[in-house]
Amino acid sequence: MMWFRRVSKLLIFTIVLLAAASLDGYSQISANQEFWHLTPYEGLSQSTVSAIHQDSEGFMWFGTQEGLNKYEGQNNNMVVYKHQSDDATTIGSNEIEDIYEDRQGNLWIAADWGGLNLYNRDKDTFKRFNATEELHDGSISDDTIHDIYEDSQGNLWVGTYLGLNLMNRKEGTFQNFVADSANPHSLSRNYITDILEDGSGQIWVATNNGLNRMHRDSVAFDQIFITQRTSLNPANYVRVIYEDRSGRFWVGTEDGLYLFNKNTTTFKRWDQKISRSATILDIAEDEEGVVWIGTENEGLLAIMPDSKNTYLYTYSENNVQGLNSNSVYSLYQSKDNILWIGTFDGGLNVLNRKEPKFKHFKNQPGVQNSLNENSVMSFLKPRGNQLWVGTDGGGINLFNMKTEEFEFLIHDTDDPQSLSNDVILSLLEDSKNRIWIGTYNGGLSQYDPATEKFRSFRFDANDPNSISHDQIFTVFEGPEGFIWVGTNGSGLNKLVDEERGIFERWNPNSTTYNFEQSYIRDVYVDEEGVFWVTTYGAGVSYFNPKTGESKTYSSHEGNLSNSVVLDIFAASDGTIWVGTKGGGLGWYNEETDQFEAYTTEDGLPNDIINAIVEDDNGNIWVSTNNGLSRFSPRDQTFKNFSLSDGLQSKEFKPGAAIKLENGMMYFGGINGFNEFHPDSIREDTLVLPVAFTEFQLSNKTVEIGDQSPLKKQINQSKEIILPYDQTNFTIKYTVLNFNPQQEYSFAYMLEGFDEEWNYVGNQNSATYTNIDPGEYTFKVKTANGDGFWGSDIKQVKLTITPPFWQTSWFYLLSFLAVAGLIFGGYQYRTRQILEQNKRLEEEVSNRTQELNQRNIELKETLIDLENTREELIEKAHKAGMADIATGVLHNVGNILNSVNTSSALIDETINKSRITGLEKANNLLRENLDDIEDFFSESGQGRKLLDYYLKLEEPLKEERTKIIQLSKRLSDKIKLINEVIAAQQSFATINTNSDTFKLREIVEDALTLNSGSSVRHHIIIEKHYQSNATILCQRSKLVHVLVNIYKNAKEAMTEVPEGDKKITIKTWDENDEVYLSISDSGHGIRQEHLSKIFNQGFTTKEKGHGFGLHSSANYVKEMGGKISVQSDGEGKGATFVLKFERVSD
């Protein structure tokens, strides 16, 4: 009995090889094409697609029975347009019959019962052209539109249920052409199904009862019928007409497909693959010249350019990647060589007609000679035309590289001379042309091509000379011609007696043939007969079986990036390469005696390297768990390939790679294998256009409108103007690529804000926040999967207008106003000084009297203030608000001290005034008035008195100036007292609202309030601002806190020598918090006092009240902050630290 079973080459469907090679860039047509699908699950509005079109911008449009769809490509977004009865700018009906774009870029939509619709791209709305009750009144003849067509002369023809219409686009009117039974040169029927202008300029009109040839000069028609003229004959019901590039005129009817001879007006029925009476719904030709025919219930027909080869694609429930509906309503090929197939109830079926870089072979359900198992583990090219493909469960697939068909060698439980196991891990052809197969749990099999028989070597626990394990990961021929195998757990085995099946076991358990490794994955034998053995978990072993010399390279030893090594390969230049599981691509550095590694950081797509081969150009090809990669040792660069290039999947299998003598390469993975020649790999330079899809403000979509920043649809907009308070915006974009496996990446920049491009991978949006007023340009560009950046950069100008107070006219008006104020103030001040000088002398005497009265009033005010303070304390205690009372007491007390000082100085000035001497001099003068001349000339007293009067003016002026200053100071202090009392009373009765302030500004305000004190006490202020953050606080309370801390710091430095008195202020940010520290060089704080410093009533001052720091701590806490104090002890100063949460500007 024959030990193996060969599967017949007959197919379920008859397959005829292509007679002509396909054009460059297009995939060959075969009987088993793979389609992907767009259905309502992917956002399509409805599952029956009757119209397809790609507009001039690159968007795909799909007409369904429930709305119009615009497909945006890479972002997988489907925009759906539906009829709304209360909105005349929506589409006229949800049942879409046709989509057409004229040469002017106008997009026209034909709707069933919805009239003719013109799409307004700027406003994203529609304009309707509807029928009236009367014909020939300038309106369209019927609201059910089936076809739209623009001829070579720019005439727009519209086919309706009730005749043909020629549109006057300038006037928006229509000329109607209808059937007239009395006129043989009218249309044969009113129901217009299709309109076409052929290569000679002849216009043809298809109806549901015959074909019509138009005479342009008279708009008369020749009526042509396929069979006898009758409304009941389905052959005359012409659904579609099409002329291909070779001049063939196709006519699809309710009763079959025909080729029409225009000269003889005869028809020839097409009868290949489809039934003679098939209903033809649509016809299209792709760029390769393949004519595609959509049928009702009979699937999709592909007719090759020579018409000799045809393929019919039909629905099969066993083929999820096949056609999903047998009724094909519409066909269209887009600019990126994708064939779109609109079906009944199946949505869109999509076929990529672009030739992939890598040919893919996999299991095809229902096809007997396809690969029988998709998991490919190993390859071998023995003599002959067949490539041996080892699979995981499907045995050995014998691949005929010419016919691209498979035969199978599989395990037969009834045949002991068949393959021992169907999981094939390794393959070898030895020097005697015999083939050795390493299996998983089937041991080692030997195949003799001469006898076509297998012999198996299995592990026998009772036979120490048998093979040591049945899991064989590698098979190789040693320098002396012996067959060696690497096992999964029992080291190496050497077949020393093939006839008797005797093996030497080289493993850690062997006392005779000791080898330290057990889990073998691959072996390379170098020119000196040394084994380089890769293992699972123990790295690479350098082993000389003759001498027993060995050395281990592993991650544990530090000379290998990862100890799980899946593959080893020696390149033509002698470099040894290893593929690790997680450590990247390793290579042996002979100078350092260790393995260096290339990883994802160097450009690899993944750090798991499954298989390695070298092409004829010296490039290293590696398969990974994330695609295929080509490494150039000369340039030290990687070129990565992904699913969009035609890879069987992202994941490949360890050791599953081979390069043939002709340069062809094969890589196996979890979904079949890839075939390619490295020299045929061409980089794709086509980069599809970018489009804007959405504009958002603060994460909300901006609608188009007169009062909106978006005056036009975002993709049509040249400029967007935003006010200064709407600067958080998002722009969404897409690349008009419709192949889901094609990879694209983006880069964008806001010119005027960004200094360079932002490279964001496949991110489809850009967001900017808090952009300053100005003019900007947003730009976005894209790169295809091969890294080519398109030259077309999509851009839109963005203008952010400033607030009125930042405009030029406001600046001008402000300058003029300030200049006017300054000039007016100068004039006023000048007049004031002149008048003041005139009043100076008489004010001196009046001021003296006023000062006496003022002093009396001040003393009375002091008594009133003392009483007010006591009343406030009593009131606060009664209200349970001790903090308010003590705060008032403390702050007013501080100010009263200053008032007392000013009052004392006024008393001192008055008591020492020269006014007293003036009274004495005046009395002496009165006594000598009768003899005044002699008194001044003869008397010594008289001469002294005269001199006294002359010198009195200057001291009186000084006294006046000093008293005025002290009086103003008193007024300011009294005003401050009133403000403190009012503020404290306000705090006692209401909850002051917080607001956001710059911490630095409040610090500066508090310093300004204390500037006079700092100067008088010779205090040095050092400021180190490292933060300009904003906090939430009550400004008045925080100023009081800082003033109190400054005052305590000043008092703490009373005994410090002049020049050493220093207050240091620092601000800084940590995470989301802002810190402020105030340090002094004063006497410091004892450690036992640090924990009490903020307690109410605690003080270390002889005359202190213990209210200041306690109220400060309460204020800080009320504002959500924290206050703490630090001191290293007496004589070492103190530091107060305030902490607040940072808020956004």
C-alpha cells in the first residue's frame, strides 16, 4: 500500500491560469480573492449600497436605502446625511440612487422620491431641485432620479422615472424629454436607467424598455431593442450600459449580459460563468482592464481583458473573507486601486487591487490544493520543483512553485511507513539526498525519495541506544556525515548506526558524551567543525564534539542579551547572527568574545527574533512577532514591513525561513507563509491627501453658521477667527486612505506657536490651549507605511483677536488720556504751589492755634479708640469670636503706638516752639513804640531785637513743615485704624470671598507697607522668587499675615548689629503647591516654644499679647493653606513657611 496520500489537483471551482501577466502594481486575479467588509457594524447607515463615488477631494461617498454616507478613511469615521422633513437644507430623500461629480467639482445626488440634490461643501448642506405637477415648465420632470451624467460638452443630463432632463445650470431650469408613442424618434420609455457617452461622442440612454441613441442636433432618438419590442420582455429592460477601454460596449439587462455592436446594432449574449438570464445590475472596469459585472443573486463576475478567463465570486458561509452577498448593486474603483462592491444586505465588499510587496499563501476553505494548515513551522528546498513546507498539524505541504498548488504528506495511523507526526519542526536534505524530518512528539522521520517511504526513529524508554526524545527541534549533518538532532529536553543525539537505529546521547545525564545543554533549538556547524548550539533558556553553547571544549554565552554570563535563543545563522561575511526571545538580534563580536545586540531602540519592530536569512546583497532579513525587517549591516539601518505590505500576519514562527538559490525567500508564520524576492521589493512613494474633518472648541464640535467661528466646513475653510477667550481648540484630520491594513502617520504644527513639527504617529487630532492673540497657521502632513512624507500640506489660518484693552486704538487712547492727566496735574500743581506760598506767612500763626486745638482733639480721639477697642473685644467674646477681638486689639494696638509717638512729637515741637520767644519780643517792642527809632539805633536791646526778627523766619518755617508732616502722619494712622476696624468687623459678620492672585504681587504689597519701617531700622531685604504662580486667597487677610510676620522679624532683630539685620524671602513650586518662606537673622526661637508659637495668648515678648501669630495661622488655614515655623535655636534666626495650592492662570 502506498504510504502517503496525494490530494487531487482538481478544484471545487475550475481554475484557469492567467494568460497574461498583470500590470505592475496590481494584484493578479484568482479564483479566491479576499474581501474585507464595511457594514452597519462599521458605521454604514444601511446594508444595501446602490451608489458609490470618490470625490475630487478624495472622500468616498456611499448611497444606501437609508441615507448618504461620507467615509473619511483612516479615522474610520462615517458621516451620515439623512432627510429631515423640517429642514430644506437636508437631502431630499434617504433612498440614494446615484452620486455624480461634474467637472466643476459639484457633487450631485440622485434620490428616489427626493429629486436632484446639489451638495454645498462649504455649508455642508444640500440644495434640492424638485418636480412640479406640470411638464415643460422648467422644473425637473420627476422626483425619482436614477442617473446623472455630464457629457464632453459640459451638458448635465438627469435620468428620471418620467423622462430625460437637460439642466441649464446657470438658470437652474430643465428641458424635459419624454416618450411619445406617436413619435418614433422620441424615447422608447420614460423610465431612464442609465446614460452614457461613448468614445466617439455618441450619447446613449438606457430605459426599462430598450436602448436609445441620441441625435445631438435635434435631440431625437433611435430606439434599439434586443428582442421584439414589448414591455413584458426582460431582455429589453436595460439596467446598465458601459464601454470599456478596448471599445467593447456592454449592455446589462434583466435577462442577461450582452456585447453590443454599435455599427450593426446587434447584440451577442455573454454566457460564461453566469446564467444566460442573469439580471445585471452594474458594470465597471478597473485600471488593469478587468471588467467587473454585478449581478442579482449570482455574485460578482470578473472578465479578464482577453475575455478568455473569467472568475465568478459568490457567497459561501464557510469563507468569512469572501463575498458576503450574491446581489451586487454597485461597483467603483477608487484612486488607490481599491475595488468597492456595493451589495444587497451585505454592505460594502472591498477588494484591494494593489499588488502587495509580499505574496501570501494560506489555507483557502473549500480549495483542495491550497495550504492545508496556516501555522508554518519549517521549510526545505530539496532537488526538484517543490518546496517542502512543514506545518503545525498539517504535515508536510509540497508546494509547486510554478503552479502554486500544494500536495500533502501526512500521517496515516493505518500506515506505519507514513509520516510519524503532522507537527513538523525541522527539515533537512542530507548529502545522500535523503530527507530528515524532526517532529513534535513523533521523533525523527527519514524519507527516501527513491522508495518514497518513511522510516521513523522513536524514543524507547527500555532502549538506551534509541533517540533520547520525541520532540526534535533541529536536524543537521555533522562534518563526518553523521545525522545529529537537537531535542527539547534531552540534549543532542548523534545517529551512529543508521541501520540499527543507534544514537549517542549528548546531554548532562550522559557520562560518556557529556554536553551541558538539554533544550536545543538550533545548531550551526562552523568550518572547524565546532557546534554553535542555541537553547531555550541557557543561551548559546560553543561546543567542540571532538575535544569536549565548550563555552556558554548567556544573559547570566553577561555576554548575551537573552538566554532564550530561537535561531542561528552564519552570514556570507562570517558573522554569526542569533535570534533571541526578547533580547533582539544578536551578533557575535569576535574581538570581545561576546554577542552584541540590536533592539527596538535601534529600529527593530520587535525584540523577539524568530528566523534569520541573508539575501544576495548582504542584507539580513529577520522575522519577528511584529512583522518582517530588513537590516543593512553596511548602513546599520532597519526597514520594517507590516500587514499593509502583504505579510501573512505580524507574528512569525521560530526557524521558519529559507532563501533559495534563485534568491527567492520564504517566511512562515501563524497565517501561512510569504514568498518574495528581495530585489522586487519597491518602496511605495504614493502618499494620499490629508483632510480636516472636525473643529472643536473646549472639546465641543463647532457647527457652521454666520455667528459661528466656522463659516465654512472645516476642510473648506481657509481662515478661522477666534476671540481671545476661546483659545482651547482641537482640529481633527484624516488621510484619505481606505485600506485598513495600510499604515499612515501624521505630523502637525501651529506655525507661530510651535518651533518644529510634532510627530504623533497615527493620532488623528491636535489640541491647543491658552494660545495668545495673534496670527497662526495650523499645518498637518502625513507619511505612508514606507516612511515617505507627502508634499501636500493641509493648512488653515487661525487668527485670535485680542481683547479691546490690548488693541492699538486702545493703547493710543490710553496714552492720550494719561498724557492729558499728567499735563493737567502739572498745571494744577503749579497753581497750587503759588497759592500756597502766598498763604504761608498767615498760616504760620493760624497753624499754631490749630495745632493746640488738634492736640486736644487727638487726646480725645485716643480715649475714644481705647473705648472702641474694649467694646470690640467685649462684642467678639459675646459672639464667640475671640479671634476677631484679639485681631482688632493687636492691629489697632500697633497703630495706636505709632499715633502716640506722633502725638508726643507734636507736643514736643509745640513746647519748644520759637512762638514763645516771639511773644516776649513783641512785648519789648510795644514798650518802646513811642521812641522806636532811638530804641533800634541807640539801644543794644533794640539792635538785638531787630536781628532776632530777621532770623525768626527760617525756624518758624521748619516748625511748620515738621508739624504738617506729623499731622499728615496722624491722619493716615487714624484712617488706617478705621480701615482695620471696618475690615475686622466685616470678617466678623461675613465670609469674604476668595479670588486668584499672584503670590509674588501680594508679597510685594506687604513689603511696601513695611518699607518705611525697614529703612528706619536698617533692615536688608533679600528676595529670591522662583515661582510666579497663582493662588486662591483673601488678599487682605494674607497681607495682614505677612505684615505681622515682618513686624515680628523686625522686633526679633532689635539687638542685631546694624548691617546684619536681614530678612530673606523665597518662593518656589513643588508639584501642585506653591511655597513662601520668610527668614530673619534675629534671636531665634527655643525648641520648646516652636510647638506653641501659634497658640492663642502665647508670647515671649514682655509687652506682647500672643494674638498676632495665632490670628495669622487662622487666616492661612481659612484660605486653604498651611503655615509652619522653623528655628535652630536661640541666636540662629527663624523661618516661617507658608504653603498654598497652585491654581491655573
